[in-house]
Amino acid sequence: MSRNLLRLLVRRHGLFVATSAFLLGGFQFLICAAVASVDVAGALETLMQSLPPIFQALASSQFFGGFSKSGLLAFGWAHPIAQALGAALAITLATQAVAGEAEAGTIELTLAQPLSRSTYLAAQAVFALMALAFITLAGLAGTFIGQRVYALSPFGPGPLLRFGLDYLLFQSAWFGLTLLFSTWGREAGRVALPGFLLALVSYLVHVIGSMWEAWKPLVPWTLHAYYSPQEILVHGAAVTKPLTVLFGVLAVSLAGAWWRFRQRDLP
């Protein structure tokens, strides 16, 4: 039954997962193309000099790795598009796992089969983590292939894989938190909204905290504080703490979702 459920999830969400993977891989490949073919660094430095100080601080926080080729390629992973593609997939899969199925009236039919609630939730989590791993690998492949095609060599396989783990757990943490919301909800829209708002608030607090001292104490409480493409790829920062924190958020969220799902009435 669990294998049947996984096959059902592949049929239901496979196109969405494949499209997300294609977009993320293509975006990273295009970043390599832009860095290799255009004087992006010179254009950005000229633009920076014409901006007001507050916008210069904002741009500096986004280009933490500098305007070198490696810094610009790392920015491709810090870009909101790269983050949004993974977050949209994570939040959507978590939303549909319980609340979406309850709203559609299909979860009762599924659990009427010889399938325990624990197995059902585990299958949903396994599929989502595999989907997030797939788009992570697609994005890394886009960067790696783009570097080869355009004769760029800032990042080797080792740094890319270490960063890939950070990206995977970063997006998996959004899945875990939204799944926890989903086990309390009965409408997909009402569950997706807090998931997206939480991701947006985390991003905004992290950006503002990088510019204003008054907000800096809030930064460690955001998930974005533990997602650092420039530090990992450009400066070779250790990933032990970010991976530990993100994995902890994922584990606690999944445990809370499992507890709640076993207790709740259906639908």
C-alpha cells in the first residue's frame, strides 16, 4: 500500500516536480551564461555607486560574496527565484499531504485501505524529501554544467555538494513546518498561506537585519540565517551548524505533525 501511495504521488505531482527541477537547473545555467558573457560585475559596481546608501547596504547584503565570478554564481543560489522554486514545491507538497486531501475528501478513502496513519504520513514525507533532493540535484547540475560549458571554475564538486545539503535541508525545513500546519487544517489555502508568510517574514527579517543593528538579534531566529550560499561556496564556511539547526527544525516539525495526525479526527 505504501508503494501504491508513492506511485500515486508521483503521478499526481510528478509534472510539478519536474517543472520545478527544470526551472531551477535552467536558472542556474543561465546565471553561468550571464557571468561568462557579460561584464556583470562592472555593471553592478557602476550601479552600486549611483544608489542611495540604504540601497547600497541592501545590495551588499545580497552580494556578500562580492562581484567576482564566484560571488555572482553564488548569488544565483541566494536569488529569490532560486529560493522560491524550492519553497513553493515544499509548501505545496506539505499543504496537499493532509489538508488538501481532507478538503478534497480523499483522505478518508485512502486510509480506509490497510494503511496506517503513520505509514501514510511517512510516505508523504519520503516523497517530498525525494522531490526536494531531485530539484536540488537539478540546480547543482545546472551550475556544474554551466561552469563547464562557459569555462568557469569557481566551485568544485565538493563545495557544491556541501552547499546542496544546505539547500536541501533549508527547503525540507519549510516542508516540515508546513506539514505541521497541514495536520491541523482542513483547507489547503488556509494552510499554504501561513507557510508562505513564514518564509517571507524569515527572508525579510534576514535582509533587514543585515542592514540595521536593531534587527540583528532577530536574525538567528530565521531559517535564512542558516542558508548561506556565498559563505559556503565562496568562503568555504563550515556547514555543521546550519545543517544541524535545519535538520533539527525538520525533525521536530515532522514529530509534531506525526503526533497531531495520529490524534486528529478525519476529515
